[in-house]
Amino acid sequence: MDLDLNGKRVVVTAGAQGIGLAIAEAFVAAGAQVHICDVNDDFLASAKQKLPQVSQSRTDVSSESQVDAMFAELAARWGGLDVLVNNAGIAGPTDKVEDTDLAAWDQTIAVNLTGPFLCTRRAVPLLKAAGGGSIVNLSSTAGRLGFPLRTPYSASKFGVIGLTETWAMELGPSNIRVNAILPGIVAGERQERVIAAKAASYGIGHEAMRQRLLAKVSLRSMVTAQDIANQIIFICSPAGAAISGQSLSVCGNVEHLG
């Protein structure tokens, strides 16, 4: 199986922490040149220590000017691009729809949906200059299943599926493959915060909320950031050359959310 990505030019948004950092590390291990962006200076500094060979920028993907500046710099440096991973995303609020603040809705949509649009808009000319490539959008199981108390998040992740299927059709003739990864319950600090917020909303304990969530997963377990990174490496490699327009769940089979 050919998983060689030696010399490929890769951008990973929100690549300085969590899933994004695991993705960046996997591409580096596969021989790629990697650029990460993030909005957290501390995480960027930590990532620089772990991956000194990876270039980075402080870029908010919801800011048109910042995204444009990042891709202008990459165009000057690389002249093309082989892979874009639209990983940046936020959890958004945990509230009943009638209690959801408009500002929280706007922020979630800006990062989770407008962000991939802004990055892809600037990445496509570089991918075309390279003769093709791969775009991977991070959606969620909340992009295929309703998610009570998480209206903005679920709406944005359903939207990512729409972007993925549309771009796969539009960009396929240019040899650009577009796929979505749908993580399930990913172990880590962010998930612990989500569990705490949902536990508070339901008025139950943290561990009880954890077990309630895992009871809806066929494998009764969380997935890891490495599981997500492994799947992305596969679909961006020569081994995944025939895969486009797909929404690939890496979730242990989440049966329903709630």
C-alpha cells in the first residue's frame, strides 16, 4: 500500500493542538512539508518545540484578511499546494435553541463553515498549479445526526458535508479530491469540556454523562486524534487516489447523539 507523501506541501488549520497537531505530526512522519496555523500563541510555541521543521502562522480562519495573507505567503514560498486540511473548528454553545445567543451562533458558523470556505477559496489556485491534490474537511458525526443542545455546531457540520460534496464535483475535473472526515467522540481535553457542559445541562454527574454518551457508540469507546490522522493520511496518499466526495466516519459507529 502506497502511503508515501514525501515532499508534498500540506496546510493544516488549527494545527498546533489536539487533532490538528496529530494530523501535522502524521504528515511530517510521511515525509511532507507542513504549514500549520492557529490562534493560540502558547499552542503555536509548543508546536514549534515539537515540530521545529513545520512552518506556522497565527491565523484566524474566520478572518478573510488573515487567511489571504497566509496563502499569499505560501504561494510565494511554495508556488503550489498538494493538501489542505480544514481542521479548525469550535464546539460552540451547549444550550436549548430558545436559549442560544445569536453571537454564539455567528461565531460557530464563522469558524466552522466560513473558515473552510475562505481557506479553500485561496488554496484551490495553488492546488491547480500543482496539477491536483486533496482537500480534507473536518465535519463530525453531528454532521450526519441531529445533536440536541448543540444547534450551531450541528448546523455548521452538516454544512461542511454540503461544501465537501459540492467541491468534489466542482474540482474533480482539475484532479482535486475533496472528502470529509466525521470524528465521533474524540478523547481529549476538548471532549471533557463538552461532557461537563452537557452534564450541567442535563443536571447529572460528569461520569454519568460520559457513560450516556458511550452507550450510543457501538464500540463503546472514544476514538483518538491518531485515529483521525491515520484516516487522513490514507485518503491523501496514492492509496486513496480514487476516493472523493465521501463523508468518512471515524467514530466507532456512533448510533445516535443526545
